Amino acid sequence: MVLPLLTRIDHVGIACRDLRKTIDLYRETFGLGVLTLEVNEEQGVREAMLAVGPGADVAAGRPGYVQLLEPLGPDTPVGKFLARRGEGIHHIGYGVADIKAALAAIGGTGVRLIDERPRHGSMGASIAFLHPADVGGVLTELVQFHRIENSEGSAKPLK
Amino acid sequence: MVLPLLTRIDHVGIACRDLRKTIDLYRETFGLGVLTLEVNEEQGVREAMLAVGPGADVAAGRPGYVQLLEPLGPDTPVGKFLARRGEGIHHIGYGVADIKAALAAIGGTGVRLIDERPRHGSMGASIAFLHPADVGGVLTELVQFHRIENSEGSAKPLK
């Protein structure tokens, strides 16, 4: 295992019923601005990334983010989460330097991987989720950020 | 309001039933080590702070943390959370430069403050919680870190 396996707290994923209202709440309460708005059909969410702080994490090239998630429908994972738990924190995302190596190392410890292979996440990152039942009830996401020149993801800008 | 009001994601607070087991899980799965172990009687928790990454946030002087929280009893806030929701993410903590100014600014937007005045948190920080009902269901903590020379908190090292 290459250490540190987790390089940073990348983001906190927050489930909400109304993305626009929740964006307004975070702007009015904390002064956080929206960096990107995307629809991720694969994950069934409309989402906003809000940067926390002055983008201080020079090493990784990213600040921390609040990721606001509104489900595209009730039968999506976030839609089911809202029905079961209500609005609130949905998952935590950690930065990794090499997501394939990280998945191999973590899978090797016996933790079940929701995603055996990385898929496309916010802002062109490669992401993968770990099974919350094997991480103390925490839905845990790994995020490998790619520099802008490599960041062609499947997520589309929100109209 | 001084912007950015939130300087960074300070930590994710995770409720667990067995602190030692959960520390082992995070070490074995992610290679995270324990930085501090404390009992905070006021908050009714036994807790561990695990540093994420190489301590990269030079500006604020702190890396991000995973904060593992085991309740001291069933009638504590974390004990009730475990009974209601099970193990998982309990709250998110953001760094602020001036916690009193931040509380005044946030309180002024109409968000209810659980703590009108800062109290002692992990590793000598000053902390305050905001009411989750006014922050989209998210129990939100503000954290002002004090440099080591000012870091005499009420939390005691865990024996």
C-alpha cells in the first residue's frame, strides 16, 4: 500500500430535495459559491460543487468541496436515501493519488467495493464507492482528480 | 462577513459503537493513524482524531481529520444518534478564522446556533455547532484552531 492512501478530504456529499434552494442556503449562510453544476445520469443526480476556502490545497490542486445532490427521481440512490433518512450528509469523499491502486489495496483488506472499477464523477474526476456496511456505516468515496487537460468526464453541464 | 467564512473542511465526525474497533478498521483499511485520543465529558464522547493526508494545509496549519466518536452512554447526543440512525457520519466540521465573528454572521442570517458561544473541542480548538434543521439536515460545526501555545482545552487525554 502506498501511504498515505487517502491524501485529503475531497468533499462532503449532501442530499437535498431542492438544489436551487440549498445552493441559496449555502451562499447566504456561508458565502459559498457554485463552481460547477452538472447532471450525472449514471448516478441519478443533479449536483453542485461548492468550493470551501481559498483553494489552499496546492499539492492536490483542489480545495475541499461541498457537493449538493438532488435526485433525478425517487428510485435513484439519493432519492431512496431522502425517503429513508431525510436531507443530510450522504457520503464522504477522500482524495487518492491512484484510484486503481487504492481500490486494489482496500479490496484486499476485505472491504467490499461498490465500484470494482473507477467511474466518472464530478468535474471529470475518477471515483469509486466503498460499501458502507464495511466502513462503519459510512458511504465512502475515493476520488482521483485529473488535471484539466485530462478531465473529459461523462457528466454534463447543467442547463 | 469576512470571506471566505469557511476556510476548509476540518473534519468529518463519525459515530461508532466501539472506538477501538473503528480505529483498527480505519488503520487497516486506509492506513490512517491516531493523532489524539480524548474524552470530552461535556459532549459525552470518547474520541479519536485521525489525520488524513500528509498535513498539506499549510495555510491553516492543519490537515483534514476523521473524528471517531464513541458515546459515553446512551443518553448522550451521540448515543441517541446511534440508537436512531446507527453508525455513520454524524456531522461535518469546517474551519473558520474567527469563530465569534462567524457565529455572529451566521446567526444574523437566521440560522439557529446550538452554541451561542464557542466551547472547547478536540485538540484545544474552539468549536460551535449550528442547528441541522436550518442547514439542510446537516449538523454543522465551526472550528477555530489555536496554535499549540494556546491550545489548553478542557478535553482530557484518554487513558
